[in-house]
Amino acid sequence: MEKAKIVVVGAGPAGLAVGVEAKAKNISPVIIFEKAEAFCDTIQRLYRPGKRVDAVYRKMVIEPEGICRFETETKEDFLERMAKYIQEYELDIRYRSEVNAIEKGNGTYKVRVGSEFVAETPIVVIAIGIFGKPRKPDYPIPKEIKDRVFFEAPCECPQGGKVLVVGGGDTAAETACFLCEGCDEVYLSYRRPKFFRINPVNHENLEKKAQEGRVNLMLNTDIDHLEPDPEGVKVVFKDGKTMLFDRVYYCLGGSTPAGFLRSIGVEFQDGKPVIDEFYETNLPGVFLAGDIALEKGSIMAAFNTAHRVVERIVEKYGDLVR
Ligand SMILES: Cc1cc2nc3c(=O)[nH]c(=O)nc-3n(C[C@H](O)[C@H](O)[C@H](O)COP(=O)(O)OP(=O)(O)OC[C@H]3O[C@@H](n4cnc5c(N)ncnc54)[C@H](O)[C@@H]3O)c2cc1C
């Protein structure tokens, strides 16, 4: 595991600005993990070519407080500006690296990408924006069963019923084990003949539950589509077999930002993450920056959260990052 002074999750405007501000304060090493192949993925993907990037967005006039700033310009010019920041401040960005877990250790946090813990750090800044979404299957979900089909792991275990978990990664394994606590029957459908990307702990837990008969493993099963049924959800497999379930949980990767924060232990109140005036969560040393920390987001506001977060890190955790 690499050791870092700060780990930043997400290389959007907020995450990059955290990198810039930290570098300016001589904090090193700072590692930025980005799940996409390029920085500012939200902007690259969701802004049309030539779009005007407004410095005053949604009527919010925000004065820049830190190093990163911009005037209204095109998408391409804005991305060019961010590329220059990356170059000038020599930001260390690891692309194609989706952080899927952050675990508290002995005074530090361990950051997981894929099935491996890749970095250890006292400070984590989460700047993942609000546009993440869980992966969904290719076939449509009939509207009659939409309230029985989920694309994220449940926060609380539902009581009773026969449930199906779909997927072969860590989230699928963890969800299946978790659902055993309250559901009558738990099935796990995975289209490959064996699990190959779940971590050893989850694998062991899953095997144990399978041996106890609490999780029914259905390897080599591929779902063709779902149908509504008066009794619940009818799952039609590619080999023509059908099964009935009360609820179906797809765990196919990707997560909503709220799901991610909850999974690492960030507390929520009224549907919002609890943060203090410096954007620090209930987990000491874990900060939010950018859209995910704000009521109403914009690029300039994201830059400013980054500035304030780094100022606070230096003030409160100076001995850990210097
Ligand atoms: C169509 C559209 C037009 C807009 N126009 C304007 C405008 O004109 N002016 C303006 O100020 N604002 C505009 N906004 C809003 C602006 O884009 C956001 O406020 C800004 O992008 C927020 O920055 P951020 O860094 O918080 O999040 P994001 O830009 O969403 O960046 C988050 C980054 O984190 C990465 N990530 C997510 N999860 C993980 C993970 N688990 N591990 C690693 N990486 C992860 C993502 O791939 C992404 O690169 C617009 C938004 C949209 C959708």
C-alpha cells in the first residue's frame, strides 16, 4: 500500500483544486484517484461540445477564494485550463481507479480500488460530485415491479421474503450476506462459473453462508429479463428457467454518491451528509468538497470548498500532513 498525506477521490474541479491547493502548501504526496479515463469526467461527458461554462452559474455570483478560478469560457477552454493546473502543479492522478471502499485503520484510512487496498492516508477528501449512478442491466425493468427492484445495496435489512442478488463483485457478496440477517431466502445469481474479483474476506463470508444454506449460490446463470407477477418479480433466465422473488437487488458496480458515503460510515441527517462548517464529516480527517458538500453546486463553489478544506487540513491536521 502506498502512503499518502492526502488521498483525494475524484478528479473533477473540486478534486483537482484540492490537489492544487495542497501542492501550493507543499503537502506531498497527494494522490488523486479518478474512476474515469480523464479528469473532469462530468464536464467531459455531460457538457455538449462548445458549451459555455458560466462563471456565474444559476445566478450564483461567487468570488474566488483560492488559487483556482476562471472567467466564462467554452468547455474546451475550461478543460485546457484544468489541464494546465494539472501540469503546473504536477498533480498525481490515477485514472481508471474507482475508489469503492475506505476503511478506518489505526489512525489512518485505507483506500480500496477494485479488490485491493492501494493507499493509506490520514486525510481523505471526497470530491465525487453528484452525478454518479449505479450500473443497470441492459433489459428494461417493467414499471409494475419498479418498487421491488433495486440498484443499490440496502442500508437497512428488509424483513422476510425471498430475495435475489445479481452480481459477482464485493458489493454483491456483501449484500447477499447482509440480507441473510432478515430475509427468509437469499439467492445470488452470477453469470460466471466462479467468483474471481471479490476480496478474500467477502469470499470466505459468502462461502460460509452458502455452506450453512443461508445463501443459495446460482453460478453460471444469466438473466434474460424480468416480468411482473401477482406474487412478485418473475425472473426469466437465458436458459428458459423462471423463478419468483419478492425483491431483486442488482449489484453491478457503480454507486450513487450517497450510497458511497453511507457505505464508508458517513452519517446522514434528513438525507444529507452531516458535515461541519469546514466540510469535515463525522469521520475525523474525512472531508467532502465540491457538489457533494454543497446545497447548490457550481464550479467556482467547488474551487472554494477545496480551498477551505485544505486550509482546515493545515490548521487542524498540520502535524499529520507536513
Ligand atoms: C449539463 C451541465 C452543465 C453545467 N454547467 C455549469 C456552468 O456553466 N457553470 C458552472 O459553474 N457549473 C455548471 N455545472 C455544474 C458543475 O459541472 C458542477 O458543479 C461541478 O462539475 C462540480 O464539481 P465536482 O468536482 O464537485 O464534481 P464533478 O465535476 O462531478 O467531478 C466528480 C469526479 O469524481 C469522479 N468520481 C466519482 N466517483 C468516484 C469514485 N468512487 N472514485 C474515483 N473517482 C470518482 C467522477 O468521475 C468525476 O470526474 C453544470 C452541470 C451540468 C450537469
